[in-house]
Amino acid sequence: VQLQASGGGLVQPGASLRVSCTFSGYNFRAYSMAWFRQAPGKERDFVGGIHRSGGTPSYADSVKGRFTISRDNSKNTVYLQMNNLRPEDTAVYYCAASSTIILSSLRMSSSYNYWGQGTQVTVSS
């Protein structure tokens, strides 16, 4: 499995941005997908995740109502739509995948065994 993240960039506060993660491998539908982010000097934090079984995605409280995670199984791609961006959203955004994760562990970075290379999102005026 290989994950390729793209779509990051420099935007102003209040703007929107969509980052994408393309999955290369077998049976994308069997994988739970998530986005994490890491700001300089900080730990990697959970942003949003969607379990392979479907259902309601899970989000960090800091992005709830602003960010939306979705997947297109026909394109082997997971998206993170980010609206009303704030300077504190500045970070490297990583996508992650796991075929064995249970729903209660969706937010734990240690539960994922495949990671993308990250894409930089900078929110600044």
C-alpha cells in the first residue's frame, strides 16, 4: 500500500482548501482512512477519520463543523475539505490507512500501519 497526499498550500484565514490522498494497492474499500496533522514542535494529532464499514466520520473537536472527510471508492481517494481555515490549522497534513483498525481506535495514530508523505497547509495573512 502506498499513500500520496496532495493539495496543500498557502491560504488566508477564512479560506477553504481541499487536500487529497490517493491510495495505491489492493481493495481500498477494506481500509479505514484518516487524516492527522503535525505542527512544528508538536505531536501528530488526529483530525478526522472514516471507518471502512462506513457510518458517521469522526472528527477532532477543533475542526468539527469546519472540516469534512470523505472517500471516493471508485477513485481510491480520500479527501479532507477544510473550510473557514484558521492560523492554528497550519501544519503538515498526513493521511493514514489501516485494514484492521476497530472503530474505537480510529483516533489513535498507533493504529495505522500505512502513512502518506504529508502535505503542508499554511494559513496566514
